[in-house]
Amino acid sequence: MKALYDITPFTLLDFPDTPAAIFWFAGCNLRCVYCYNPDIVFGVAHIDEEEALAFLRRRQGLLEGVVLSGGECTTYPHLLAFCRSIKSLGYKIKLDTNGMRTDIIHQLLRENLIDYVALDYKATDSKMSEICGGGSEKRFWESFKAVRKSGIDFEVRTTFHPELLSEEDIITMAKTLKRRGYDREYYVQLFQGGMKTIGDLSVSNHRIDYEKLAPYITLRP
Ligand code: SF4
């Protein structure tokens, strides 16, 4: 079955301490207005699993990991079987996810198919629809709880556009994370203009109050 929109053959930036490839899955269950990947979200997969696995066989000994990104890889109906095949080749797997498919995350964790998770904390519940076109904060927390309880390495991150989220929102989110036992770095990446986005967003003129946010977040370029 066609699984991927594209493959990035090599990255040192996306999987901590792990030279990796990125598998970009087509499709997503959200529609974030700031999404930089509308081509992938609305696109059609044209690389099949066997092609992707053949790529990994050729890279054995050169790469150590695979980042499952997109789009939203948990919407791919054969993800578990695909992950089993990737693991059988000796690769570590990092999951990039919006956390809306807690059921799939549970199954991946139960089978020890993933080694690292980057979990997107999109917004407080009242802003989820406006920013993401759907989804729920409750679902994010269910996924957060599952990942945290599993003991695997993970991070939480948020994309910040000052016309969508305020500094107060970020502080509220940071405090909620802490209250729920998150004791790692909370990464916030700033929206970058100049790229096509789902919501056709421009860069805001609003100045971000770094000083106010500094005690709560780690800024990621
Ligand atoms: S930013 Fe939103 S719409 Fe884009 S891939 Fe991630 S979850 Fe999907």
C-alpha cells in the first residue's frame, strides 16, 4: 500500500542523538492554520511500504533511526505493521504526533515499537477548533499520560503564532504540563512566515515577550 508522501534521506536535527531519515505520511486528522505542510496534509501518498523498506535496507549501518512525520502518521491504517517491519531492520523510531489517536499510540507503546515521541500540544481546549479545525485538549492529555507512563523518552512542543495564542496561553499550558508531571523542557517554536500554510497566515507584527515566557519554555528556532 502507498504509505508515504516523501522521504528525507538524512537528518541530524529531528531525532535526538540519532542520524535518521524522515518518512512523511500523507494526510492528517487536523487542519492547523499555521501548518507548513499543506501539500502533505492534502496530498496523496505515492511511495509504498516496500520502497521505503528497501531504502532502509540500503541505509543499514549509515542511519540509526526513522522519524515518522507528516501529516499525521497515526492516521495511516497499517502503521503498526509498518513499524514492526522498520524495527526488524534494527532502526529506532521517533513518532511525531498531534496526539489525537491515543488508541494507536497505546498500541505502539504496548509493542515497544517506538523509542521517542514528540507530542504537539496545540492549544488550550477553547482554542483547538479555531487553530486546528478540530481535535481536543482532552485527547492530547490522554496521549500525554500514555507516553509519560510508558517511561520512553519524549518531548512536548507548541507552535506559537501571537495572533492565535497569547503569552498567557503559553504560560497556562506550561503550568498545566508541570502540574501533570511534565518535568522536561517545554519547546516552543515560533511561527515562521514566508511559507505556504493551510490558513494562509502572515507573520504577526506583535512582539513576543520573551522575558515573560523564559521561565516556562525553551525557545526552539
Ligand atoms: S501542523 Fe496540524 S495540520 Fe499540519 S501536519 Fe501537524 S497536525 Fe496536521
